[in-house]
Amino acid sequence: METGSAGGLEYVMDKYSNAWSWKLTGSRAVGMASQLIPQSWYGDGPDEVIVPDKPENVERIKQIMGHCQLEVRSKSAWQRRAGKDAMPGSRKTAPIERLSKATPGPQFRGKLLGFQREGLDFLIKSNGNALLADEMGLGKTVQTLSYIATEKNAFPVLVVAPLVTLKNWEREIDKFLKRRSKNGRLVDASSPTSKLIRRGRRKILEKSDFYIINYELLEKRVPDFLKVNLKTLVCDEVHHMRSKTTKKHSAIRKISAMPSLEHRIGLSGTPIYNHGSEIWPIVDVLSPGLLGSYSEFCQYFCYVNARGKSLVLENKRRLLREKLHKHVMLRRKKSEVLKDLQDKVRYQEYIDADIDYYRRELRKIWNRLKEEELESKTSLDKYSSYQRAIQSERQVAGLAKMPHVINFVQNIMEIEESVVVFCHHKSIHKLLNEKLAEFEPRTVIGGQSDRVRQENIDSFQDGESNLMIAGLRAGNVGINLSKARYVIFAELDWSPAVHQQAEDRLHRIGQKNTVFAYYLIGNRTLDEHVADILVNKSYEIDAILDGEGQTFENKEKAQLILAQIQDMLRTR
């Protein structure tokens, strides 16, 4: 938020409408009012706007005040109209006390670091209803398993996770937990039973200590799980539940509402992917009612931008962070708990791109889009056309800079360092493998079997190759690539969380070197707009999770993409 007053708010009789209205002054307040309040009109001065006194307009003025400090000159009138502004949360929960270093139960066969023992204590004090949001690489899985081993009434457990991490969960259960026999004795040489579910066809589930399933399949098997006396639900990479309208979220809610279920644990180093309001669907499953209803949450914490997205107000981000930390969320950063872990350094590297090729392809995309628009019969058809155009443009941007990306990777490989290259499109992935074949790269990409994927990861970690080429979405979770110290993003994703997850495949426990992350941005391409979006989104996310976000307004720029295409073609 800006320091000092950025304008004023006054209750006045408008001489044109002859009705009581609100007068806002100040360039920033006037600019926001013109965007948020269609009924407003300009006053006598250049930085002055008149807003009719209506309840919906008062709410919009509140949102504006969340971004720029206004001097309220009609305080009594404003207090009567604005009313009480109470924080939502109908269910009262006791704050979690100061943490100590808990000792895991005898069923746990691993060894926890000090901060992980505090994580166990947090889970114990929250009765296993919590969001463990430690940065990636700090051992959220092992902390969760230590809690399950310590809690007397934890089994059976349902683990819902991304498809690529299911096998990893199976391995970690075998590694860290001992099996308890029917008479209650611990069997050191054996592990709890686990059932990996890979089919959507309904079938009675055999008795097991752990059931492991991916998010996409869960909806089809909900009726089967409702017949199992589940005690614990673990949602790994819980940001998959960030949209309350998806089938994933609906299925999780049905499971979490089971009378037998006592513990609900969400795990994610990036619980917010794009906007702060994504935290509500997650928290409402783990600790129902803590943030009130969705409408109450949005009314108190959020404003709606021009694209209809609910963003958390700048002046409410600290309050939201404090409420989460006090009642449901534990988050530690590597810099806080791993003193021997080296830094992570990010660079935005602007590289050349083949602009002639780029513009030729943009022309084709634009012409195809115009043709599809003429043929569109519904708004959905038109929306789909725009999405295809944007995806095509992203791929063209990647191909246009590819020779320079390859040269950049080759230069780093010459100094005999281990490198991980992330890309988005399969065509880019294939091209990188072909052009960098001399380095015998290992690959991770969507569609690989669990066995092939793990063989590639192990081969890279064992030093059989110094180059890994991975898909951004396929290689950003569930794998350890700590052998490398250079990560290169040949293409960019829309979400800062995807990049952070990818970086932290390297920057995790076991990494003894500084990690260098290079974001390769093609000059005069879509990359420049995507880079701006990533920076702006990160301000809101960091402010809510870590309290370190800068006070800039989160400006969505995605709508400029097609305008950029048209403008570039026009100025060719």
C-alpha cells in the first residue's frame, strides 16, 4: 500500500443527479473507480469521480481503499454506509501453541531433523487437520508419515496424489514405517500394507493400511472408499484442489465428510498457484468453516478484477496469513531451517529469437483465428479459438528462440556441470533431445511409465549423464534432481508455482551447491508478457504465504497477448 494519503473520500450532494453520492479524489482512486464502478462519472476536476450512493458501490469503494489510502472526510456517513467489517470464520478454533520438537512413535523407522520434529508437533497439536506448506524439498512426506506412525487411530489411510508421485509414496511408506501385526506388535522387517489403485472401474476394496490413488481417478472410486472405514486423508500437492468447481474438489469433499474420518492433511509447497482466493477451497476441506463461506471470504478479503478473478486485497494479505498460520498452516522456508543449504539465484536472461519466422507464424495464427471466429456459432467456440491461438503462439515463441536456447545449454555443459532443462511442448522436448544428443540426455516427459521415468531419474542422479530434459508439468513434482546445480527454463509457464516446484527439484535437502535458475526470455515474443505475469502473480502469493510480497497491485496482462499478435503483424 502507498504511504500517506493517495486521495480523499467525501459524501456530497451531486449537483447533476441531485442525489447524495460519494466523491473520490486522487489519480489512482479515480482510475480504479472507472474500472470497478460502471455507474461512476467524472467530477469537476481532472482527478475527481462521482459515485452514486448504493450498497454495491460502497463495496467497490472498500476494494479501492484496500489498494490506495484515502482520507475519509465524511467519517460518520462512511461508518453508517460501510457497516462492520468482521473477519469471516463461523467456527472458532483454538490457535496452535508454540511448537516443540516431538518424538515420533515407535512405528516410525526414520530419523527427523529438528524442524521436522516441530512439524510433527504441529500435526499432533492440530489433531492432523492441517496444511503443511513447507517449501519443497523439506520433507513434507516424511513428516506426514511420522505423524501417522505416532497417531494411535490413523489407519486406514487414503493418500490422494498426482499420478507421477504414486510410486514414490509406496516407496516412502516401505522405507519409513514398520508394520503392526494383528496383536499389536511391531514387525521391524516388514512395512504396512499399501494398495495402489490404478483403475477407475468400481470394485470392493481389499483391506489395507494405505490406499494410494491419483486425483483424476478418485471421483470414479468415491463410492468404494465410502464403504471403507477411513481414518486419515492425505492430499499431496493439495493445490490440485484450488478450484471449488472441479470434480477433484467435489470428490475430496465427499471423502472428507465421512463420519469415520478424523484427520485431514494437505501437503504443498505452493498451495496458491495464481491468486490468493485459491486458498479457500483447500482450507475449507482441511478445516471447514475457518474462513467462513466462500462469499464471506471474498467479501472480506478480496476484490474482483476486470477479468472477474478474485484477488486478495493488499491490506488484507497480512491478516489472512496470520489467520492461516495461527490455526491451520505451517510453512517454513529453506533459508530458515537449513543453514547449510546454499542459496538459489534466479536470472532473467533475454536471448535472441528468429523474429522473421515468429512473425510469419503469427500471421498464420491470426488468419486462422479470424476464420474460426467467423465460423463460431457459440461463445464457447470463440473462446476455444482464442485458447488455441494462444497455445500456438506459445509454441511458436519456443521454436523461434530454440537455436539460442541450445547454444546457451551447450555453453554451460562445456564447463562440465550437471544441468536440468525444463520445457512445455513435446515438440520442443523432442528438438532439445535431438540437438543435444551428444550429451546423452536423460528425459522425463508425460506418458512415460513409472519404471522408465524412475530409470531416467536414477541414471541422472548416479552421474551416468550430466543433462536432464524434463517437461515443466511432468517433471516439477515427485522427483529429486539435487545432483544438478543449473536449471534452465527453455519455455515459461503461466504460474509462478510451477516454476518454483521445478526449481526445487534441485534446491532441496542434499543440495550442497548454490542453484542457478535461468529463465530464457525471447526478445520481442510472448515471453516478455508471460514474464511480467509471473512477477506480478508472485507478489500476491508471497505476501499471503510468507509476508514478503511487495506492495504492487497484481495486474493481469494475459488479455494483451492477442493484441500483441495483431500489433506485431500491423507494424511488420
